[in-house]
Amino acid sequence: MPSDDPPSALPICRCGTDRSSRLALPEREYSTMGTLYLLWGGTAVPTRVRFRCLQCGEIFDECRTRRELRAFIQ
């Protein structure tokens, strides 16, 4: 029987978690200068964000565009 839910446009892991879920852990990567800037107390934009599922441990999505990365500034 088909589901009435619209298909998700976001990639999902094998247990069904997508990047908007509470179970998706964003793992940020920074350039060398970005890391130094963070250590000095600044705010740096990550160079890559990978999403890991907390249930199954799978990395299932990644973002690299500047627009998306700005949402993950710490």
C-alpha cells in the first residue's frame, strides 16, 4: 500500500534519519586557519559538514556550499 507522505528530498541513512532529525549529528571540519581562529575565540565557517546518524553510525549526507555551511557556525 503506498504511503501518503511526500518523499523526502534529503538523503537518509539505512534507518531513515535525515539531516533535519534530532538523531543526525553534524560533524564540522575546518581549515587550518579556521581552526586557529576558533582557538583564538573567533567564529569560523566550517569547510565541510557531514551528518552522522546516532542510531546506526552511518555518515549519510554532506554539505559544502557556503550558503549551507553558514547554518552550522558555532
